[in-house]
Amino acid sequence: MRLMYKVAAIAIVLVFFSSFTAISLYNEPSTIALSPDKTPYNLLSSYEYNSSNYNYKVGYLNFSGYGNRVSYVYLVFPFQGSKVVDRNYTGPFLYFSIFKVSQKTSFPFSNTSLFASIQINPDAYLTSSKSSLVPQTLPYSLSSLIQGSFANKPVGTGNLTFRFNITVTPVFNIGLYHISGRTQTLPFQFKVNVSNSTKS
């Protein structure tokens, strides 16, 4: 009888850990390899800096948790970088990319990764109003490209304001398992001038 209880207990434990492992693997985000050569100053061509003609943001994003520390460089590049677009514009409304530039892990953690998504408001001109970041240039970055169009929309000329919320959650890895850290939301606001000109 005792042997049956022991076998049943072992089976329950094995089922629990197997299920936990399967769920962890299913929800595991893509890992970004370390890119120590990336800085805000080499993500874009140098001539674009300190220029009133370009629309973008670059910067650092730092996380800590459970004795781990990790830093990222990000790039937000709306409207292909242009401050003035044609009222018939169709194309990328927002490009976002993030690179891991430093990492320090503490035992028993072995690596870090990210969950991230983008929400844009208002979304009347967008093909998709929300996007999760996906690996574009594995293993070095996570990126997202959101498409939209002013064509055939009731827009007036002049400046339109777009607000982007990029939600980033650090993930600390222990082998096959991971623990999510504290989420940060990066709010960005960009204005684009929708001109009267039409496509030729």
C-alpha cells in the first residue's frame, strides 16, 4: 500500500513539473544576444543627429531584479523618420527596435530576455493598433514595424499628434524556466505634418 502511495506521489510530481516546464517553454520570449557595440549614437547615421528634419528617439532602458541587471538601447523611428508626409501616405507609421548592450546575472539565473508590445493612440490610420515585438535580426534585436495610411482618410492638413506606448517586461531565466520582472512603459509622442501635396 505504501508503495502505491509513493508511486502516485512521484507520478503527481512528475506531471506537475512536466506541465510547468511545458508552459514555461511555450511562454518563453526570444532571447537577445549581447550587442555591446550598440549605443544611441551608432543606431542612426551621424548626420541625422541634431537635425530638425528627422523624427526619432533613441536611448537606454535599464532593468534590475533578483540580483540581475540588464541594459538595452532602443530606437523609435516614426513615419520613416520624416516630419512632413504626403496626405496620401501609405507605409510604416512606426519602427521600434531594441538591443541588449550589457548584462549581469546572479546565481542561479543564466540569461535575460524580453516581452514587449506597442500600443498607438489614436489608431484610426493604422493597419494594426497593437503589435508584439518579434526577432527581426536574430539573435541581436527585437523589432516591430507598424503600418498605416492617410490615404482615403478624413484628415486635415497640418500637424497630427500620435502617442505611442511601448510596454517592456524583463524576463530573468533559470535554465528552462523564467521569471518576469517589473514592466516599464515608454510613452512617446510624435507630431507629423500632413501636407497638401498629392502623389504624382
